[in-house]
Amino acid sequence: MTKIPPKDDWTKLEGRVSAADIRGLGSKGAIEKLSLTKMPTLTAKVAQGLSSLQSVDELWLWCDVTRTAMRHVIAVPGLRILDILKLVKPGRLEPFSAASNLEVFRGNHYLSEEDLLQVVACRSLRELGAQGAGLSPRAIKAILDLPKLESLDLEGSAFTDAMAEELSASTSLRSLDVGATRITRTGLSSLCKMRQLRSLNAISSLKRVWLDGVKLDPQHRASLEARYESVRIT
């Protein structure tokens, strides 16, 4: 999913931001939306300033963020939505288990398998964006263990038919994006077993779709017919 720059209703810090600059936002009280953009790497030293904030609902980090800085990021009180541009060294990502309010995490293109395993330690996640992430059977199992996950974006990853078969056991996922992956019609057939699924982006080159036993409302059917050359639903 393409990232959209924050609009004017955001509290913004841009350029060379220091920990003191971030601490200066503490006087604002609870912040609904905060973005750090057009800046050099967010290091642990700078990210320490986040601890002074009363609370932030949505945090947009449109910059490089070190893995050691992330321990301060996920500790922000009240954090519900976190969107980061790029994770970089040094350090190892710590488990997100303490981020008890976090519902949405998007860290597309730069998550290693180990990063992904640390992220899914957050049991409250409802949406996970991990395009291009390092995948393995172990990572898929960890994703499946998330009790509230409803939306998953693995576009451009090493997602396979075998992983599709595993993921089809999910009873909570309603939106799934596995476009530009290794999935074939075999994997797509597995995903179509997911009766609760309402949105599926699977194969960019796919021209014909046959969904057997999947109930779609008129809006979703129209969307499929607009995308594919032939749509058959039985």
C-alpha cells in the first residue's frame, strides 16, 4: 500500500530534530497525530525525547529509524498506529510485547524475518503492513497466532503456496495482500477457503478468477469484474 503524506491536521517536526525538540511537544498534552519527516536518521539518543510526551495516538516516522531507537518509539504512551519508512542498523529490534495499545503497524520493505518476529509479539495488532518482509514458516506461524489480526499486507515478499495453505487456517483475516509474490493458482485456491475474507490482492498478472463457495456482496463482485478479464463465482 502506497504511503500518503500526512495532511495539515498533524503535529509535525521536520529537518534536524533533537530530543529537546520532541520534549518541547510535551506542553501540547495528548497528541492525536505526530509526524517526524525530512530528517536524518532517528537515533536512540533523539528518540529518548518521546518519553516526555503524554500520549500519541498515531505516529508517522517518514525517515530512517535505527532498531535501537525503536524501543523508545514503541514505548510511547497510547500509541495505536505506527507507520515507519525504513528500519536501519545498528541494534536488534526488541519485542513489541509492551506495546499493548498498538493496533496498526506498517513497516513495509525493510523488515527482516527476525524483525517481523519481534513485531508480532504485539498481541493487539489488527493490521500489519510488511511488504517485502523476510518470511519463513516460523514467521507465518507467528502471524497466525495473532488473535485480532484482520488486515495483512505481504506484497513483494517470498510468500509461497505452502504459506498460503498455512495462512488459510486464519479465521480473523478479512483483508490480505500477497501481490507480486510466488503464489500461484494453487495458493490462491487455498486462500479462497477463508470464508471471512473480504479483500484479496493476490496475483498482478492474473486474468481469470473462479471462486467456489465464496459469498461476495455486489460491491466486491463489481470490484473483481473491473480488475480481471473473467470472474466466475459459484
